[in-house]
Amino acid sequence: MLKALRQSQSLFSRYYLNEEFNDIMFNFELRDDIIIGQPFSVVLLIKNRSNYNEYRVSVILRVETVLYTGRVGDPVKRLNIDRLVKPGVLEEARMEVSWEEYGPRLLNQCAFNIACLATVKDTNYEYFAQDDFRVRKPDIKIMVRTAITLLYLVNETINSGSSLR
């Protein structure tokens, strides 16, 4: 059965092949409460749960702009990482994206597609995850110190006999 799954052209056969390998665990993280102008980071945590085997892991992290329709726009940044993960170790693959990198490519919805593809060499194990997120506009706080001025104008208008329209 494993031979048939490996030779299959179906994308879903990968899920069945991945189930038999569980020495390496991936956790894709995105810090997604980002205000426009701030840098953000994309992080993939790689945990080797084996006590004996070390694995070579190849990771591609990618950030692209996205239109409101979901159509992918311009690439912002891409990072290729190749790591040897020793037994029992938690590794981190991190990509920092600055305002200077994403600002000029920002589209009207301020949305991004973040993708991660990780391959464990010599095992046929692949991990793929993606997420959409938006950088948000800063909160606007309006503090009114002269609220009495408006009340004064209303009182003046009422006292003079004029009607408000």
C-alpha cells in the first residue's frame, strides 16, 4: 500500500504518507496583531521528538500580498533555511519582515498570505501551512477637552430665540 501511495499523483496521498512519520513536529506561528508600520515575524518551531535520530530539515517561509478577493499579489519576502535538528531539540526558523520590505507592496486591504513548506530529508515527510492576516490601522482616540464650548453655543442659541436647524 505504501508503494502505491508514493507513486500516486493525488495530493491527498501525502496525508497518508505523513501519518506514519511522527519524529518531527512542526508548529507554524504568526504574530498577527500588527499595526501598519511595525515589523512582524513568521516563526516555524521544529521539534525532534526522537531520542536517537537527527534529521535534516529544509524550510521555505514566504510572505506575499493578497487582494481582498484572495488573489495573491507581489512577493514580499522569502527565506530558505536548511537545518540539522538533533534528537530532543526544539529549533526555531524565524523570518523578520520590516516596514521597509512590506510597505511599498502593501495593497488596499493590507492583507498578506504567509506560507511555510518544510521537508524532512530522506523521509518523504512534508509539512505545509499557510495563513492570511492583515496589518491593522492604528487605533484613533479622540479626546475632547472643550466640551463646554458646544454646550455654550447651544445655550446661546436657545437664549437668543433662534431655532436649531
